[in-house]
Amino acid sequence: MSLHRQLAQDIASQIEGGVLRAGEKLPSVRALQRQRGVSQATVLQAYYQLEHRGLIESRPRSGYYVSTRWQQLPREPRPSQPSGRSTPVKVSELVFDILERTRHRSLLPLGSAFPSPLLFPHKALGTALARAARTLDPWASVADLPPGSWDLRRQIARRYLGAGVRVDVDDLIITNGAMEALNLSLQAVTRPGDVVVIESPAFYAALQTIERLGLRAVEVATDPRDGLDLDALRQALDKHPVRACWLMTTFQNPLGALMPEPQKKALVALLAAREIPLIEDDVYAELYYGDRAPRPAKAWDRDGGVLHCGSFSKSLAPGYRVGWVAAGRYTRQVTQLKISTSLATSIPAQEALATYLSGAGYEAHLRKLRRALQQQQQAMRAAVAEHFPRGTRISHPAGGYFLWVELPRGSDTLALQRRAFEQGIGLSPGPMFSALGRYRTALRLNCGHPWSAELAAGIATLGRLATKG
């Protein structure tokens, strides 16, 4: 466990055990730094984590205090406990049925997988697109075939470098969004009948890809805060002939879990020792709430076994559908699959993003976006806590825009989804996220839309429906 997480856990235990009482002042940053022999940054990270969890609050020019409201906060969901057996996947019919219902613009988008389009700089992107169109070299239609635009890949490689991860431009392949990157990566390292490890609950598109390719899935226990359980993963690797792992180590969908960096490092070492590729879905990497970006598992990849997939769809340009994969030692295979399937990604869109990223606007946009998402998450958590039935558990992610909600035992979110749809409210029920149809008492909520009276009323209505059962 990292130092700041250990410190935060120690303080949280004192608060929950009554040693530190509501309203009491915590030691100053400097005092705690001296007491624990850690850096100022470690103390600030710990205090930020506790503040994000609602256990403490900062008061201007005064310091940090135990929150007077922490005992009223809902508990977080329990870690999952899947069976650990290998199984074929059949979720597409359920997923497509639910997604079809969530497309209506009039529907309250609590079940959507996308943040609000109002959060993105469409005007600036349009200007970049117009400029790219005016200056685009006609030969780009040939030169920018896979692996893609050199300028865009160079900008992406620079962002990796800024995050402390070395990725060569030649290892990057531009794709039609992250979903194509993930699909091509899984196709490159598996054959029909192979076994793939996924989290539990898992991103439903991962389940659909596994189903489409004729693979088998092993769901591994996952903690809503710290992500995949490495001990459970070792047991799965010992038991099954696993050919690949598809994991979201940063703000996992649907839980919002963030694997601590030492755990990411151990994950990469474990898989490298067994020569098992890791497909790392990292589309929410830019949407962190703290002061420091979490590093991906790719940061500890030394032999090219991590295929790191990213996208601008969640952080900058949803409609442009531009993603990428840093494919490591599988670059050649993924490039060939890209050419034989979709051939190329929109060249004007690639050049427009390269133009936009070369300026200073992206970082300013990201800071604004992160603040908005954090505020929206806080508002939705508070509304769910107020209106949902007693005993409801709510995740508390440190980034992204999803909340995982566990209703009391006996609830049925598939039935709730149907009743909510009749009231003009969308939601994503738990069984969408499991190869075995688990999590019938759970649901995923999207808090990626600006908080409004309409959303507040929708959460209140959903809470009443959930209470009625």
C-alpha cells in the first residue's frame, strides 16, 4: 500500500473508531509530516482522499477537521466474489435491448455511457478541423494509413512522457475510438476458445467482444476502491489456461475503482512472469479529481506485454471517434488487423486533434472538465444517499463519471430499469456487467451531465421506485 493510502487508512480508522470525533481539528500538514516522517505531498494526498470520502473537511485559513456529517454517508459496495470458473459469454441480447432504450434524447441519461456533450470544446475543435482541412497534404490519404498520423502519434507520445511513461511513436496505432483498439488487441493475442480474465463486474463491451470472438471469460474478484484482487488473479491463473487479461486499472467501468500504483506494478510483473498479455483499457485516465494523474500499468511494462488502449472520446472529442493502442511487442499484429478490418481512421479528424493538441487549450479544458465531473458526482451521491432506500451502498470513485450503487438484498434492478424507463429515466442494471448475469441488486449511474433540477427530480423518482421494490 502506498504511503498516502496507508496514512489515510490510519486516520479513517481513528475517525470510525471514535478516537477522532466529529468537529475535531486534525494535525496540521507540517505536524503530521514530522510525526509520520513522510513528505508534505504524502500528507496532502491522504487528506485529499479523506476529504473526497467525506470523512474530513477543510476550512479556509484554519485547517482540516473531522466532518460533522461523515456518519450519515452511505457505505461503499462490497468487493465482488465471483465463482472463478471459466464460462462462455452471452450478454449481447440483454445489452443491446437496454442500450436501445437509452438512446432516446428525451430519456434522462442516467444509464448512458457518455458524458454530456456540453462539457467539450466543440467550437475550438471545429476551428482546428477547419484549419486541418485547409492545410491537409493530399498525400495524407496514403501517408496516414495505419499506423496513422505522425503528428497525432507524436502528440500522444508526448502525453505519455508527461505522465512518466515511455512509449515510442512507432508503437502507437490510431484507431476508430478505443473500442476498435481493444477489439483489435484482444483479437491479436487470442484464438476462439481461449480464456480471458476480466474484472467482476466488468465493462459490458468487453463481455460483448469476448462473446463475439468465441472466447471464454473468468471473472475475478474486484474491490470498488482498489480494483482487481491480485490473490484472486493468481488463483485464476493457476486454475485456467489464461491467454490474456482485459482490465481497467484506472477508474474502472462500472465500479470507478483505481488500482494503487504498487498493485499495478505487481500486476504487470505477475503477468510478465507467465507471458500473459495485458490489454489495459485506460479511456478515463485524464478524468482524475486529484492533483496528480494516476500512472497506467503500462508504466511498468518492460517487455512490451501491455497493450495500452486510450481515446479522446471521453476527455475531448466524443464524436471524432479517435483512439489508439500502444501495442508493444504486438504492434505488427495489431497494425495488420487494423488494415484488414477498417483500413484507416478519419484522416481529417486525426489532423484536427493533432492541431488542437499542439496548442495550450487541452490542459485548460481538462481542468475545467475534471472540476465539473467531481461536482456532478458529489451532487449525485448526495441525492442517492437522500432518496434511495436505507441500506443502499454507493461507490466513491476518485475520477471518471460513474457511480456503482448496491440496493438492499431482494432488489431487482432489471425490473427497476423497466419501471424507470416508463418514467423517462435511463439506468444500467447490474446484470449487464457480468458474464453470469450477477449483480441483480446493483446498478450503474452516469453523473457525467451538469447537475440540474431535472436530474435531481429523476434521482428522487428513481429512489421512490427502488424503495417500492
